[in-house]
Amino acid sequence: MTHEVDRMLDEIRKLAPSIPSRTAEIEAARRMPPDLVETLKAIGIYRMFVPRSHGGMELDLPKGLRVIVELAKIDGALGWLAMIASGGALFASLLHIRTYDQVYATGPDVILAGSSQPAGTAQAVTGGWRVSGRWPFASGCQQAEWMMGFCTMTKDGRPLPGCAGEDGPPLVRGFILPASEWRIEDTWHVAGLKGSGSHHIAIADKIVPERNFFDIENGVPCLPGPLYQSVLELIPVMHSAFSVGVAEGALGELVALANTGRRQHRAVTAMRDSELFQAELGRVEADLRAAQAFMEVQAASHWGHAQAGTINDDALRMQSTQNAVWIASTCVRIADACFALGGGSALYDVSPLQRRLRDLHAGAQHVVAQQRNYAAVGRLLLEDLVPKTAAG
């Protein structure tokens, strides 16, 4: 598969020069243009984590992350959508095998979108569940063939108990339906990741068969192989790949700006000749290398656990989430520094530095990368359950 990944990376790098001229179009439309989506399909982005049994590549996790990083380096929304689609392919592995076969009946290049918020309700009825809800942040919903949402499961108007019993949180499960069954609401008017098209999606009084539901916490995957054994432990590592890629792009764009010979107002030398600029650039690059290394070590560690069959572990889940939060905040700091070093010109819409800043701040607001996740890690540390190193 190494040859296949190298081919994908080569095609992505060939695509890269054409993207800057389209960023205004992407942000104005608040979605990825259909022709770019088709290009990503042709490259193989949507089949990276689809099993070989269904025509996919079934890439090792670290190899797939290289592709996400490269796309995010070109454009934040491109990387975000690749990351979301890759995560969707893993979520789908928790479906009943008959439903999974239906999702991939036409081939492996299926775009999955959805929302992980339990913003719907599912009422038990004859033949399945009656679902209603309105879900935010459904990235890529306008290009999707299938979409997912999560529901609080109810019977006779009352929430069903979760695994912790009556005193714990209610039972929450995900479900999937063809995109044609959903309504998309035009709500994505935002500051960052504008091109991700993360609108609200809604369903009202739809009867969903039992086999279209899945259990994200305790479900049994319908597929063999290390990729599909524990989704929640692997998703945060994908978010880290997005963050690192966008930060790489920001630093590269700042260097390119400096190498034009630009001299800022009231500066005594050109940017590239300023010792202060050089020192700050060196500091920022050190932060980037730390984030890159942390992501790579975490990916290798988790992939080793996945291959060994030991990935399904609360401590490992918290570890990858902790790392995703740290990497996201570090990459935000990198983008902020690049924006500040870019000077007044970075304020303009045509500057990629302001877009990198906005996209990374938007990504850091995601539930996986939110700073509040540190609290859960702290609780586990007090119980001495967190592995002491990423290689643990």
C-alpha cells in the first residue's frame, strides 16, 4: 500500500497549485465545489479506510494520516472534509453487515456525513424507531450519499437507560440513512472552515429500521481488521492530522511571504533579514515540529495497539483525546504567530494567513479538540489509569 499512498500524495501535490485561485469561490459558496469533490474521489480520498472486501484501500492509520495532513496543508476545508469522511468510514463499521453492504453497494467511493451530537430522539415503534431531530455541524452534507445522526433512545415517551442504569445518562445510539432522506438547512454562516459546508441536517417522524442503528460505545464491528475495532480511540488522531496540516500550511505561507522581500512599514530591514523575525520564525517552527512528532508517535502507538487487539481501552481513548487537544491548541498558537508576523497585509481576505488562523480556531472548537477534555484525562490520572507515555 505504500506505493498507493505515494501515488495519492503525488496527485495531491499536483492539485495544490490550482487551489489558491479558488479559495474565494470556496468560501463564498460555503462548500467544496463539485468538480473538486470528484477530483478527490478520483484520487481515492473517500476509499482510504474502506475495507478491501468492499473495494477500498484499508490503509494503515499512519499512512492515511499522511494524506489528511497533505490536504490540510493545501486548504483547511479540504483537509477537514477528508478527515470527516475518513472518520465516517470507521463509524460505518459498527453497522449491521447487511446495512454496511447497502452503503457500499455501488462501490467504495461513498461520502458519509453527519453529526455526533445526540440532537435527535428515537421512539420505539413496530418495525424500528421513529426518529426526529435537527443536527448541527454536518460537514460535507451537500456532497454526501449517506448521513448519520445520534439519538436519545426512548420508549413510551421516556429515555431508555444507558449502560450505567437508571442513574446514569440515557441510551444514545447512532443511525444512518441515505442523504435523500434528510433535509439540509442553510445555516453555515461562520468565521472558519467556511468551505466545509457544515450545515444543519434534519429529519421528522421517519421510521428507521433497527439494522440502521449502531452503538458507538459498545457496538461490535461488522468487519475484521485493526482499523475497525475501536472507533473512538482513533478519531482524535485524525483531528490531530488536520491541525498539523493546516499549521504546516501557515508556516509555509509565512516563509513564502518573507521570501518575496517584503519590508513592513517602519521596519528597518526586509522581513527575511530581521533578526527578530528570524527568531520568531525559529520558535514557531519548533512548535510545529513538536506537534508533528507528537501526532506521529501517537498514531504509531495507537496503530500498534490496534494491530495487537488492545486498542479498545478508556485510558487510550483519553490519551488520544488529550493529545488532540494539545496539538490543536499548539497549532492555533502557530497560526496566531504566523498571522501576527505577517503584519497588516495578513488582514486582507486574499491573505492565506488569516484563513489559516480562522480554520484552526474553528477546528479547535470541535468536541474532540475542546480544552474541557483535559478534565476527563485529569480524573483518569488521579485513578492512575492513563499510560505514562504515548508508546505505553
